[in-house]
Amino acid sequence: TFERLCDLLFDRLGGSMYLLNQVGNDRGTQYRHGIYYHDAAQRAVAEEVLSRQERFTEVMTEIKPAMEFYDGEAYHQ
């Protein structure tokens, strides 16, 4: 489910969810983490999951509408 995917994101991010533009030791805007939704129902789920994570401090994970996705070149895979 979409909720499970959101939960997995926060599980994998660990303490990095509280850091802007950083995952572990990797830093920069290319390491910004986010949840990108396709409809109002997914947005509501994402906001609910994020609110559960923000019990103690603000989470830096962005929630935005999904945009067009571009596959990477084969040599990046």
C-alpha cells in the first residue's frame, strides 16, 4: 500500500529524516528526500504518516505532487 511505502521510507531514513538535504553522510540537494503523491488520498496518507514521525521534532521530508518521471540512462542503472 502507499502507506506502507511511506512507512518504509521513514524506516530507511532513520535519523536522516530530520536533516534537510542529507541522507547519512551524503549531503546536497540531490539527497533531498520526499514523498510524491498522485491524488488527494495519497496526499492525506503521506501527511498522516509524516505526522506520526513528527512526535518530537520537525521532519524535513517534503510532500509534493508527483511530476513527470524520466528514466535514467542505462549506464546509470
